[in-house]
Amino acid sequence: MTALYIILALLALIAILMVLRVGIVLQYSEEGFLLELIAGPRSIRLYPRSDKAKRPKKEKKPDRAPEKTEPEKKGGAMEDFKGIWAFIKKIIIRLRHKFRMDELIIHTMAAGEDPATVALCYGGVSAAMGMIVPVLEHNFNIKKRDIKSTFSFELKEPCIFFRAKLTMAVWQVLYVGLPAVLDYIKLKRIKDGKEEK
């Protein structure tokens, strides 16, 4: 009888784990590509690997000030984002109708010294966002979104900040996990090959 209880307890635990929601964060900014794994309130950085030795020691947090907000992160070069987007797009296509997009942030900035070039770039980026966003809304349940396009005559090249937070059940992670790991290995090999040159 004890064995039956143990088996039932294990089956119940497996069932709970399979429906437990976990997630990933895909982010691109001036600091480069960031990939994090989320499980409840905890997050683990998968790429780039963080150096534990460089982490500052945790200090006691003072009382939270409600008016204090995080500084806005700057975007990275649009040209570098194109290669990373292929990797992000593969993950999103595999997860279509299987995950909830808790957060989607896309901030684009047209930039350059020539006003005509900046205007054309701004128009092109705005048009692209107008096509991409409806497709995302059609395929995914997006809870929070922040999409905007701006321009600057001070920066020399256009930039983009992209952040997507995706959550799903554990069984869905298993379905997507292996192909995503293989794509990540390919991306890393390509990046390492470019750095050696």
C-alpha cells in the first residue's frame, strides 16, 4: 500500500511540474544579445554566461521608493540584430500558439547625419513595425506591449532595443528545448568564427 501512495505522489508531482509555467527572456540592446531562463521568481542567465566572481555583494535593500524607475536601456546596432533575429524568429515560430507573451518591447531609432536619409529610415522602420506587430498579435497572446519608433541626428547608425518575455508550460518547453539548443550552438559557432577573423 505504501508503494501505491509513493507512485501516486510521484505522478501528482510530475503532473504539477508539467503544467508549471516557466519562461525565457530574449533581449537585444547595446550590450548585445541576452537569453534568460525564468522559473517562478527566479531567473538564470543562459547567454552570455555571467561571471560569479564579478557579481557585487548583495546589500540590504532600503525601503522601496515608488517613484524610482529603471533607466531606459539603449538599443544596439541594427546591422548586428539581423543575424540574431534569425535565431529569435525560429524560437518564436516553434512556440506559436504554445506560449503567452507576457512582455514585448521594441524601440527602434532611425539615425544619421543626413536628414533625408534619417526620414527614409524612420519611414521604413515604422512601416516594418506596422506589418510585424499585427502578425505577432494574430499569433500570440500579448499581455503587455511597448512599441515605438524615434529618430536622432546625433547617432551615426540606426539602433534597436528588443525584449520579449515568453512563458509556457513545462511540457511545451520540452517540445521546443532541443531544437532551440541546437540553434544556439550554431549561432555561437558562427559568432566565434567571426571573432577569430
